[in-house]
Amino acid sequence: MAETVIVACKLPHGIILEVGKEKVELKGSMHLGRPQTPFYMASQIVGLTKVSRDFWEAWVKQHENFAPYQKGFIFAADKKKKVLDEAKEKETLMHGLEPIDSAKMPKSLEQVKAGQAI
């Protein structure tokens, strides 16, 4: 069996990586089974996907200028602990697709209940 790496993806819905005709779907931070609330989740949460090392290295070589990779939203390590430690280091790294933290919403906004006329 080929050697693998664990690829982390901070993007909420993941992404599909392609090398030639081979495709790998990375799990995103909102992958089912992750602890989350409807409005907010910790920014260090990442989706984790095992990927063949050969595939990962080929993808990185072909897509080294891909913005989500360059900015650190997609990264890999040999061990789960290493990739989670890196995710913790990148906790403040924001991509703009984070869920809304309801505690930080402007006080001037009024909540509308379901079925309430606007």
C-alpha cells in the first residue's frame, strides 16, 4: 500500500483535488460528524482526509500557486497530531466563509422569528 499523508482543509465544504484523471475529495470543516453549532464553530476545526503521498506531492507541484493552498487553508502532515497542531496554529487564519458568531452581531439588528411578517 502506498504511503499516505493526512490533508487538512479549513474550507467549510471541502474541495476536490485533481491530478490527471485521479480525483480526491477533501472533507471540509463542516463535514458531517464534526462538532458544530448552527451559527459558529471554532476556527481551528478542519476536515481531515487520508491521501496518497504521491498524489499529494503531485497536486502540490501542479497547484503551488492555488490561493487556498498558498494562504494555508489546505495543508498536510504525516501524523494526525501534527496536522491538528498546525490547525491550532492557524486558528486565527480566516478565509471569509466562517459561520456567523451571533454574539458578535451588531446590536442594531432585530431577529425575525420564523413566520413573522417583516
